[in-house]
Amino acid sequence: MLPPKTNPKKLNPLQLKTLCLLQELARHPDTHQVEPGTGRKVLSAFPNPHGNHFHLGAYVVGSADATGLRNEAVWVALERKGLAVSHFPAALALTEEGEAYDTGMRQKILHGSDH
């Protein structure tokens, strides 16, 4: 049996990083609302960097890894690939597939917080 294909949707690095951050935001009840009828997690409050980083739950994320959070082209690409529903710039809802997609980015961009 073959192992699962890495990045089957062929997301580019910015899209992968952005989806990883959106998935992490969806894990925290204070950063999303559940969409009635679909159960999708709707994200509308995005972190604001201070200096070169921001805090996301127990993690620290470099601002350079988060440029896609407010990038309409990234949101459109994630929607086109069935991973999200865009309501740019107000909100983005992750689909079930979007929540489950393995970006391979967690350990690369989510760093343990020391403060």
C-alpha cells in the first residue's frame, strides 16, 4: 500500500502556511464561530503582530509566515481547492477537508512560546 500523497492539492508554500495558521485558529473556541447548518468554523478575528511575531494560543508565529492571513489571492485559492469558503476580507470558513488537510507546516511555523 502506498503512503498518502503529500500535498495532494498542490498548495504553494504561502497557501500551506496560511492553512496551517487557519487550522490552529479553528482549534481555539475564542477565535471562531460555528456556522449554523454547516458546522464549519468561521474565522473572523485574525491576530495582529507585535514586532516580528504574534501569539497564537501557546505558540509564537513569525509575522513573515502569516502574510497570507489577509491576502485575498490566498483565500481564493483555498476556496477554489475546496478547503475554505471565503468572505474576504471579513471572514473565512474552513471546510471539513480544510481542517483535516495535512500541511506539514505545524512544526516549521508554530514555535513553543517562552513568554
